[in-house]
Amino acid sequence: MPPPQAPPVEINALINKLKSVAEEIHHHTSKMTMQDLKRLLFRTASALITIPESSELVQELVALPFVAFTPSSIAAGIETWTWLIGERPDLEISLMTGISEAWAETIKLRKGLFSTSMKCVPFHT
């Protein structure tokens, strides 16, 4: 027997929480720990498992690890996305589309590896 579907009010509250956390991270005002982030990502994935597709919820699930853009946040995202695809293969295309768009945005914004402020060369020539 599948789990009961979450009410729309709870889904909207979850979307608002994800957006709020993303804003806090962006403005460097977040008090969230990595464990809190993982918990929120998995809570979002579990909601997506129990409801018909919510493109906005998928979008926020993909976006949040990229807002923080640390090795730990991306690893938490990958762990969550992998679990969600295993449970809901029908969401794979929308997840992968969102991930590729978010990755392209990191290139456009010159984040991480694509940053122009990186002064060291990671390999010896």
C-alpha cells in the first residue's frame, strides 16, 4: 500500500522552506548545518515520492545544493537525487534537466572550478 499523499498546504510550505533556506545561504545568513541540509533534501525527495510530479518542488530540490555549492552540499544533492531516481524513475528526465541547467549556471557565474579567481594550477606541468 503506497503512503498517503501529502496535502497541498504541506507541499507549498516545503517549497517556501526550500526557497527561504536558499535565500539565507545566498545572503550568508543561514544557521543551517550540513545535517540539516541533508534532512531537508531527503524530506523533499520523500515528498516527491508520494505525490504526482511537482516541477517546482523538483526545481527547488535541484537548486538548493547548487546555491551552497560546496563539495558537501553537492554530495548531499547527488545522494538525494540518486535515491529519488531509484524510487521514481519517471522523474529522472526532469531531475537531470534541472541538474544540467544548474551546472551550466555555475559555468556562466564562474563558480568553483570555473572561477577566474583561482590562481593555482592543480597539476604540475
